[in-house]
Amino acid sequence: MSLQKTGKWALTYDTPPKSLSMNVFFISQSGEHLNGEPRHDNLIVTFHVYGLESVCGGSPVLPRRVRVTFGPEDVKATKRVVVEKGGSATLLCSANGNPTPTITWTRDVDGDGSLGERLATGDGEARVAVTGASRADSGRYLCTAFSVAGAAPPLETFVVVKQAPWSTHKEMEGDSWAAAGGEGRLECRVRAFPKPSFTWKHKNNTTLSSGDKYDIRKTQLEDGVVEWSSVLSVKGVVRGDYGNYSCVARNILGSHATSLALVPPPTPAAPTNLTVSRAWDIAIPFGPIGLLASR
């Protein structure tokens, strides 16, 4: 027989008795009353069962060794690891359970919480070694613990490799347009650690600051790891506000500059391949002083 936690602890039998309409109390070897909540994976308990004589043909006191099964518990993993470029680190994840849960490390490559390529697996614990760390190792890693008795929600660990600011073409591509009199918005994104500072410049290399004309949003961490953003808003856009803006991100490891353009709204393209479905001939009479009034 065994005990399994399914919301509440349930007594199960390899060979079920003929009747289960009985009251069962669990008493450990030490005499502790377990109140139906045994928490050890292997116990010798005494079942005080009433009305069982007709089923088992014997004593209502039945000492038995039982196995208690329960899903992964006490799942632990390092929350955040900061690594020097070229350095090394170890990610450890562990959990308790009976049977011993399988621990698996994966990496969330797409940033959507999906389980990616398996990096490591083990019984009760698993480790991932990061060696010769580069900025490509930065990201979100997920630890999952599961067994036949259940599964625990994934735990996330952030690996942050120190790096000078840089950006990908995907993060910086495209211009931003705004109508005259409206508000323009330019967003600068870089990857860096430690946290970078941002400087915005416009014509004549003039440094911009928040005020009546411009608003610069406080630097924000976008992905929880190394992707940072700064947003410049241009209020009451006039012709002189159009053009290229420079965004420079700096930290103690270096700097990165990129150019973003604020442009007028695109002009609608001339229509092509027009088809006339209906046409009318209309005669409009004109007199000496213009259109004649109808009589």
C-alpha cells in the first residue's frame, strides 16, 4: 500500500480490500499522530482501522510500512548571476520529492517563456557551467522539476555578462514620422551591463534635455537582463525638428552611438491601374456672367 498526495493524502492499495468504508488513523513509530498528513517518504505506521475485522479477518490494529509519494518541492535556483566577460559561472537547481524529481535546465531563447534546447538534466539537481562567458551567454534560463507524482512551475535564472553598449540592426531599424504640430517619438535600444546612460543630440551637435520642447524618458530595462531603452519625445513638431538625431549610450566599459531620423508623414503614392466603371456626359451651360441659373 502507499500514500499519495492528490490535494489531500490518499491511502492506496496494491490489492484493494473488499471494502473501503472505514476510518483510518496514522500513528508513526514514535507515537506521533500524523492527522492524515505524513511528510516522510518511507514510514512504518500503525493503521487504527475500525470495522475491518470482517474484511481482513483479524486485528483492527495493522502495522505496515508505506511509501509516501509527492511531487517536486523546495525547488531552488540562483535568481541572477553576473559574470565578467571571459569568466565562468555555474547554475545550480535542486528540488526534493518522492520519487526523486528530474531536474532540467533549458534556455528561453525567444524571450517568450517557451522551453528551448535542453542544456542539462539530473536526478534531484542539475548544473549548467558557463565558461569563457561572452555577451551571447546573457539571457533567461529556466529550471523545471518533474516526476510521475507531479511537476513544479519553472524557475527562472538570469545570466548577465558584463558588456559595453551595442545594438543589433533589428533593434534600431526604421525611421519615426510625426505630423507638423504633433509629437514625435524616437526610441533608442542597446544591450549593455552595467546600466548605461543615454545622451540625445540634434542639429549642431546640441545636447537635448527634458523641458518644454523635449521629454526624455528615464532609462528602462526591457528584458530583465541586458536590453535597455531611452525614449525621446519631441513636442509641437515644426519643420526644423525633422532630421537625424544622435543617441549615445555609455557605461564604464564603453559607448555606442546610433542615428535615428524624425521625418514628415509619408506622401500617399499616386494611384495606379485605375479602372473607370461608369461615365456620364454632362453639359453645363454658361452665360456672359457664368453658370446660367436653371429655369
